[in-house]
Amino acid sequence: MNKKNLLSSIRVGHRVAEDEKNELANYFIKTSQWNKLSNGEIDVIYGAKGTGKSALYSLLTNNIEEFKTRGILLAPAENPLGASAFQELIDDESCSEADLTYIWKLYILQLISAKLRGSNSASSVSTKLIEALETAGLLPKSYTLGSLFSRAINYIKSFGDKETTDIEWTLSLDPTSGAPSATRKASYGPTDIKSKLSSVPVNDLLHFANEGLVDEHLNIWLLFDRLDVSFSSSPELEKSALRALFRVYADLKPYTNIKAKIFVRKDIWERITEGGFREASHVIKTDTIEWDRDGLLNLVISRLLNNQSLVDYLKTDKDTVINDITKQEAIIKRILPEKVDTGKNPDAFDWIVSRVQDGTKKSAPREIIHMLECLLASQLKKIEQGKPEPEAEILFDRTVFKESLSSVSEVRYRQTLCAEYPNLKSYTELLKNEKAEQKIDTLARIWDIPPEKALSIADQLVAAGFFEARNDKNQPTYWVPFLYRDALDLIQGKAN
């Protein structure tokens, strides 16, 4: 096979896990982290954007049937793609943190009951719970996650001030049998929402749901992902909603057969716990997704050798290579040029890793995969234009690396940084065509603001990973990593 045909046959997946759900199992290596997650040793997964939280989530949801054989029902709480299931809450934003705690618990009850109803093995305990939620209008025969969440919101909101003769359905526990039930009653005047909310027996109902699961020898895992996307439009709502969710996570601990699995960005966790958060002490079954250089190499080789055409070209064996880091090093050296930049610069793979680092000095798989996609497309385009193929076994010329980095830079800047920190975009845009390293006085001049405010904005950009804070002769400077330079046409060097 010539290199044109070889390059056109290679697929490395997608940089966004939700877009490669069906292929993900082909690339994924079952690490100790995955084993701990699938064995129930981890409840909360932290990680920066693009590090693979959604990949782990997708692998869980891809294996729903396998988990069911172990007596574990997996219940996704958010849509993997498209509109958020929590859209009504996002559009409204009127719920307090106390309201949100009740809403989350009621939503969890709905998800548990829906799973039990769908398992066709509901015990008498479970059946009573399901019937109570159906009667109260909280569990229709057909539903979407968004419609369930909306019903939970509306149910909690119904405890506000009412006109006389309003009719409401109320969930309660029978004082004699202890069974859940739904009753219909009229409201005859304004009500105290706090006192009425406290009468909603969500904790007792969760206890009842847990009993039903125990009777049926089942466990349920409630999966929460995409929380950064769900509430990104409102920082205040994000803080209230996620603090309430983690309070609920702590409240679920007594229920042996109900577990929440939460995938959350590390920076969001730090933001919602800023200023103190008592429930943080209860969040102990955690792990953080972090990638080192060898882990990224393993990821690249796994994806490349998932292509039989490349395995045949290299005359190698995928399983043998994946289990030997020295063989992975040898493979990457066979297909990449020795260096991208001459002199004392790193070899080609380390050049990629260093160039896609943000200001925290971390390289995310998302950008590594995007770089691979761009390298393949750029090299194939050159060959199609009649330019010579790379020499020997090498698949990529040195010239395609910087072109590819430019594409990665543009996407990372526009679709990630600007989308996540729209309040900082006006400041980063003013840095176009400026030097890559700045001081507070030069930033104050460029931004036309006082130095004190420039320092505050610069620190926010450090937290966002756009700047790396450095020192030059005991004077702080702010260095823009290569990842963002091409998007803003930044010039190498220090500003005067």
C-alpha cells in the first residue's frame, strides 16, 4: 500500500468522547482507574476539560448489559448529546439551593423507579413506590430525562403560594404500613414553602427505594456527566445546582444500594467549594484523571494500531506493542520525523506534547487526538497536490506539524477558552499580534485599564490556563503557551 492510500485509511477517532461512543471500546485500555470505577471503588471523577471524563462515562453506558449481569442498574441522569435534561432549570434559575436539593432527590427517585419498572422484576415494595410516583404525575409511561426533571421542578415549585381551591398531589408514607402513596388535596390559601418542603418525605422515599433494591438484589448507579456544559451559561446557578447535588451525594451514603457517580471538572469543583463547603469532607471516594507523557504515547499508539492497514505496514502486533512502552517508543519513531524544529528541540512526539500544553503545563488527550487528525489530513492533502511522500517509513513531513498546530490552536481558543470564559474574551482578543510574554504594566497599557485591574484579569487568565505565570528578575510575567499563540498571531519574545 502506498502512503497516500495508507494515510487515507487511518482513523484515530474523535477528540470529543460523545462523538465516538461506538468506537471507544476499540481504543480503550482497561487501566487501574477503570477497574476501580467499574468495581464501585470510585464515586467522583475529577479531571480537566478534554482529559477523558466523558470517555469513562461512555464506557459505562456502553456496558449497561454487562453491569446488569452483576446486579447493577446504570441510570444516566443527563443526555450524552444535544440539549441538557436540565434545560428548564437553566431557563428559569429561580430555584434556591434548598429547592435544588429536593429537586435532585426527587429526580433520583424518578430515575430509580423508572429503572425498576423497566427491569420487570419489581418487588411489592418497588411496585408501591412506582405506583405512588405514577399517581403523583412524576413517572409517566413514556418520558425523556428532560421531561422527568421538569416534572420534579414543577412538583417542588407547586409548594409556593397558591390560590384557593388549587389541587395538588402529595407524596407521603402511610403511617400504618409505611408504604409510599400519592394523595390528592386542595390548597386554601398562601403556604410557607419551607415548612411544606420539609413535609415532602424524599429521604423516607429514598429509604423505601433502597429497600426495594435490596429485596431484588439490585444496585443502582446514577451517572451524572456534562455538568460543565449543563450550567455553563450561569455561574451562580452552576454553583447552587452542583453544591446541592453534592449535598444529595452525601445524603445518599446510608443507602447501601443507591450510588451516584459524578464526573466533574476539577476547576468547577474548586469553584463551587471556594469559601467553604461542609459536604466536601464527605466526598472521599474520588480519583483524578491525569495524563503523563507515557500515558499520552500509549493513547496515540492504541488509536493508531487500531488500524489494521497500519499494523500491516509496520509488520507488528498491536497487543505486543500496547503492553511494552519501549516498543511504543520504537513505533512512534518509525512513523514521525526525528525532530520538528532543529537544534536542541525535543523529538517529534515530545514536540507535540509540549505544544498542546496549556498554561497549567498539562496536555489533554483531546488536543493530542485533534493534532493527529490534523496531521493525517494535512499530509494527505500534500500528497494529493503532487508533493513527494515522506521518506523511508516516516508518514509525516516536518512541514505539516506547525500547520496542524495552527488548526488545533484555533479550535482550542475559539471553542474551549472563549466558550468557557466569555467574560475574558475581550481581553485575550486585545493581545492579537502582541508579544507572547507580558508584564502587568504592558498588559495594563494594551487593555487600557489600571495595573490593579490588569493584575486581577491576568490572574483569572492564569486560572483559565491561558497564561502561565513566570518570574523575570523577581518581577511576575505572563507567558502564553504555544497552544494559544497561532489563534492570536502572537509573536515570540517579551513585551517592552
